Amino acid sequence: MLFDKDGNAWINTMGGLVKYDGEKWTKYDQYNPILNGILISDIAFDDSGVLWVASDNVLYTLSNNVLVRKAIFSKKIYYIEKGKDGSVWLALDGRMAKYSTNEVRELYWEGLTEKENIRDIAVDSDNSVWIALYDNGLRKFDGVKFIDYSQHLPSTYLTSVNIDNKGMGIFTECRYYSI
């Protein structure tokens, strides 16, 4: 669940997107002509309040009830995270992608396979992207290269990564660790 700048709750479900303004629920599903039947995998807000929507291999924006296709990727999009520089980071099947000012860049690291299971991504204050992998640990993309931090972890089965004002935390199958 995410909150927009007006305090509305946005909930991404398998059946579509729901907006709750504190009084009224608005469904954006296959019956709503705005979404036109797309299935949503993830959502994120940018600093200007625009909602970014991932569906299969297509990235959209939703603003003022208008859905706009921004980019098509070679692989399915699973997660979206906004960058500190206004860019949008995406976790795809076996790779990462960065969308900024109508430019698309897909990124991979040596040894990365199509079966690599990216479970979550997070962007830190330096605009580095942290990547939680299931059964393959933690990677960081610093804008130039991917760095493997898995050797520092008690488990390589990560389910999520979170960055807040206190630092970074990772979740494994059984535990939460603060780093």
C-alpha cells in the first residue's frame, strides 16, 4: 500500500488497483476503462505525485485518470522503485532497468541468468540501487558496476530490502536484519 501526496491510499492487488480517499473506494480493474484490462505487478509514486504502474513488460504512468505508456521492456517487470534523481528503477526477469527522461537502459551483471530471482529493490541516499535476490544474496549497483555483498550475510535467501533514515534492513526467509 502506498500513499499519494494528498493522503489517498493506493492498494495494488491481483485484481487491479484500488484508491481509498478516506471515504470512497475507487477500483481500477479490468472493468475500468482507464486500465483497459492490464494486470498490475507493482506501483510507485514519484516526487511530483505521478503514479508509475508496471504491467507485464510495459511501464505506464497514471495521472489525472489518464494512463500513458512510457516504455516497453524485453522482460516482465516485477518491482518499481523511484530514484533520487527522478529516474525510475525496475526489477525485470534476470536484469535491472532504469527509465529516465524517456531513456531506457537495461542492466545485467556477469553470471546473472534469466532464472535469477530478484525479490526486491531499494534506492539509497546516494542513488545506488540495492537488489535482494532469492538464493543469491544482495547486490548493489552504484551507477557503474554491480557489487556483491552476499558474503556479509547470514543467509542468501533474501525476500526484501528496505532503506530508511536509520539505514538498511534486509529480510530473509525467517528473520529481519538491520545493517
